[in-house]
Amino acid sequence: MKTEAQSPFDRLLEKALEENVALSLPEIARLLRAAEGEEETKLFQSAYQMKTRHVGRVVRLRGIVELGNVCSKDCFYCGIRRSNAKMHRYTMSEEEIVETALLGELFHYGSVVLQGGERSDAAFVDLIEGALQKIRNRSEGRLGITLSLGEQTPETYRRWFAAGAHRYLLRIESSSPELYARIHPSDHSYAKRRRALDDIRAAGFQVGTGVMSCLPGQTIEDLARDIAFFRDLDCDMIGMGPYIPHRDTPLGQLAESNLLTDSERLSAGLRMIAVTRLVLRDVNIASTTALQALAPDGRERGLLAGGNVVMPNLSAVSHRGDYLLYQNKPGTDENAGESRQALLASVERIGECIEPDAWGDSPHFGRRKGRQ
Ligand code: SAM
């Protein structure tokens, strides 16, 4: 029987699937450049194989609580940036944060993420500390708690860890200091954000980071270096997605920000998930809401490309329209129960399952702890 000769791309995928192989930057970039069609399909299939081997076909859930959109930062791409005067601002009370987070227990999500604009004033640090203690006490420690609240002092990270949170997600946004400088005002520091990731780990947290793809001026080589950055950081979890313009931001008003189609952005986001899965293997990788903003089945496609974490929204409908990081954010008119139904249906559609009531730490974290 005649067998088809393997292409160099097939051989590279085969190499990526071997254990104990560290792909080079050009190899990572070549995977990211997979041609549309057969190569891209094979890339996603290989990433799914790697996911099945290391984290299984089990979706880990994190109910997300968008606790406030007051932000001291002025990132050029973000809808809740300080200078966006059109944004109606809110901050949940301690009671509202706690009650919303506890819905995550009621829904058997096992784990929640408290996310919001960046604030480091004493009142905010106390608010989060108090809410964490109450969530931990009322759930009797059963609910896993991730924070995504930006750059803080080492002392704040230590206080929030002691109060009951155990994972922290802080996207580096881009591991290229030059690109980082182009998408942030001059008083935002790449070095400070990078240092914060070390402070987060030193405080005891499992560490998550991530980037945006599709940024104006970003190259495939930049994205390949982002993936190498995740590997070098030895991080436990990844949350990343394509940049989606917001019209009331400086970047969103640049013509070059709006060149890509939704399907090009989706494909870039899926390729980043797939190649990150092949390179980092046993970490948790989120299939983020940004993918769903680009296609109704974006979240499922993220899972099929190697993602294993989904973050259903727990926030009340009254706040959802105010947490608009980018245009066309999905789910702004559904309540937490409807978000849950939509999620369960999409997981079922792709033949995966949910492990209820589990913290769902990444196997990578377990191995890293074992080495310490
Ligand atoms: N303040 C926290 C921080 O800085 O990490 C968490 C909230 S912040 C809004 C969460 C993430 O939203 C950012 O890390 C960024 O990557 C993402 N984001 C903001 N604007 C976006 C946009 N226009 N398109 C896609 N993602 C965006």
C-alpha cells in the first residue's frame, strides 16, 4: 500500500508531540504560521491530542465575578481605561461580591475568579481581603479562588493570599517591551508588570499570565516569543485571547487596529491556544470569552484547539453592560443561570465533560510543587 510522504510540517507536529522536546523559536513560529486548511486542522488535532494526554477531556470551570470597572490604568486598548468618560463606573459592595461568588458554589463550578479594574488604594485592598475571608468561610474552603486584579504591592499579594485566594492571573499583555510600550501610556512599566509576576509567585499563588494576539504591529515572531516567555516563567495557567477593538479607546480609533476580520482574529486566537498547548503541555489554558465574541461557537473551538478552562459569567445582568473591555462582548443580556445553561450545552456538543465542585488545579502546578 502506498503511504503519503510526510511534509516538513507533519514532521514538526510529530516532534512537538514527543515528550521532553523543547521547540525552538523558529519552530514555534512555523507552527503559528500553519496554512489555512489542512495544516491548521492538523495543528488543532495535535494540540487536542496533547491536551487529552496531559489534562484530559475535562472542562475546568471558573465562575467569573466582574466586581468593578473603576481603573487607575489607562491602557490604550481597554474599554474600562481611566480616561473613557463614557463608561458608567461601579464597584460591587463586599456583600455583593460574596453573594455573587457563592453562586459559583450553588452552580457546582468549584472555583471562581474575582476580576476588575486595577485599584490599589487601601479601601479596595481591604474590600477584597474582607470578601475573600467571607467567601472562604461561607464555602468552608470548598470554592477555589483566582484573582485578576492587576499590579499590586508584594504586601497586598501576601494579604490576599492569606485571606483565601490561591491563584492569580496577570497577563503580561505582550512579552515584547517595545510592543508593550506602544499599547500603554509612558507611565505604565513593562518591568513593573514583569516583576509583579515574581511577587505573585513569592506570595504563594499559582501563577497565570497571557497576552493578546492581533495587536497592531505585532509579528508572528513576537507571538512565538510570548509562548517561550510562558515556558520560561514556568507558569501554571494561561489566559489569552485576540485583541478586539473598542471604539472609545485610542487603539480602537486607529485604522490599523480594525484591519482584521473576526474570523482572522478567531484563527489567531485558536492557533495561540494550540501552540501553547503543544509547548507547555500540562498547564490550564482558558478558552476565553473574547473567542466567543468572534464566533458563536468560539468557546467550543477554543476547547477543541487545546483549551481546558471556561469562565462562565456570574455577574448580575445590571453590571454586565458596564464591563465592556471590547465591543460586542457576548452574554451581556443573559443572567448567571442562562450563562450556565449555554455553557453546559456547549460542553455537551463537543463530547467533553465537566468535573463538578473541583478546584481544578493544573497538573503542572502539582508537578512544580513536587519539585520544590
Ligand atoms: N485589571 C486587571 C489586569 O490588569 O490584569 C484585570 C482586568 S483587565 C480588563 C483583563 C484583561 O482584559 C487584560 O489583561 C487584557 O488582556 C484584556 N483586555 C482589555 N481590553 C481588551 C480588548 N480590547 N480586547 C481583548 N482583550 C482585552
